[in-house]
Amino acid sequence: MAKRPTHITLKTFVSYIRTPECENCPFQRSPNVHIHNDLDAEAQLGTGVAAIHRTTLSDSTLAATAAWRAELPVLSGRLVTLREPNTHDVGALFDVLSMADATRFALDEPVTEFGVQQLIDRAARDRSAGIAFTYVVTLTSARTVVGLVQVRQLDPTFEAAEWECTLAPSSRGNGVFLEAARLAGSLAFGTIGAHRLEARVLLQNGRANGALRKLGAVQEGVLRRSVRRQGEYVDQVLWSMLKEDWGDHWMSTAPRVH
């Protein structure tokens, strides 16, 4: 007899004050999230608390989620190989992240080796919690670290996420970014189930903005004075990429046998 699929139901609880306008409250619906009117929760949870989301996850979804949260797969392409950062990468990442135009990945300025080690430790915790994944970008031929890429959820279901990437100057303009982005994006869209990826890039970083445009991302606007660099607030460009736009960028993220 075939084994019946196992499903797990997750509930999200929110605090609320009920008003007449609540009848038409436009909760964002998702094909993976089933929303029920479950306002009888007051008897169990108290006044002003309602269970509004029930999310049903299948065996395959649970398995894929458990796999990457336990250990990130190594992603390999012709030019680059992506793997999870470790303590041995501190020196190389310090050099990359110390560049003036580098993405900071929430590091305080000035960048220190201690701060980079904290970033590596935090990346492992965030991956285990299922809220982000982080890869070092290495050259497939030389195995040297030339960059860092991170994808972080913007909502509890990881359907919307933000990605950041920075590369050493020697690895710009030669296809390294496009291949690294295609690998990370394929994992996000294919394995993790993201629907939308956002990127924020300094307005004056023409090369990075051009690379995102070449990838097929859509410029949605300019975020005025949205980030501080070297004591001054500067503008960022907001880019987005949707799963249905990924098209020819798909790359295999399955484990390879060597």
C-alpha cells in the first residue's frame, strides 16, 4: 500500500483591533497559503488575537526546505562555484568587503575581520532558521574566493526575498556575476520557492546596475538617500526579478557526483 502524503498545518497569529473596515481588509493571498476566517480564536487566545493563516506543506516541500536548511548544496557552473562560507574565508572576504563600493551585508563600518567572522557565523544561523542563504563565490578553475552573494526572505513564506552580491574588481565584467546570479536565483526560485527577488544597488554603481539590467531585472525606482556610506546618505536603485521572468537563466542546483 502506498504511503499517504504527510501534510503539516502552520498557523500564524496576529494581534488586531477589529473595526468595520476589517470586513474588506485586503490580505495578500498566495497560492501556497490558505486564509480562513478563524476569529473564534478569542476563546483560546484572548481578545484581540486571531489566527488568520493556515499554510499546508506537502512532503516534497518539507523535504526541500529541510535539505537546504541543514546544509547548502554546492552550486557549480563553468566559471564559478558557490559554497557556504567558513572561517578559512575570513581574510579573502575581508579584502572583498572592504572595497568602497562593496555591499556591506549589514556589517558596520569600518569592516573588520572580527565583523566578517560574525557575518559568517550569522549566515550559518540564518540558513538553519530558514530565513536566508549565503554563498562565497569562488572561481571554478582556481578555487579562489572572489565574492559573496546572499538571499534573504522579506516575508515569512520566502516568496519575496532580497538578494545582494559583491565581487572583487578582477572578477567584474567577465561573466562571473551573471553565472553566480543564475545559480543563486535558480536555487531561490526552484528549490526554495521564491516568487520575487529584489536588489538595491547604489545609484552611482553603473557597472552593477548594468549587470542587473543584462540579467533581465526590472528597474522599479530610485530610493532617495536610503543608505549611509562613509557618513553620507546616498541613493539606491530598486530592481526586481520575478520567477516567470527567469526564462533562460535556469541552472541545475542538484548535487553533483564527482
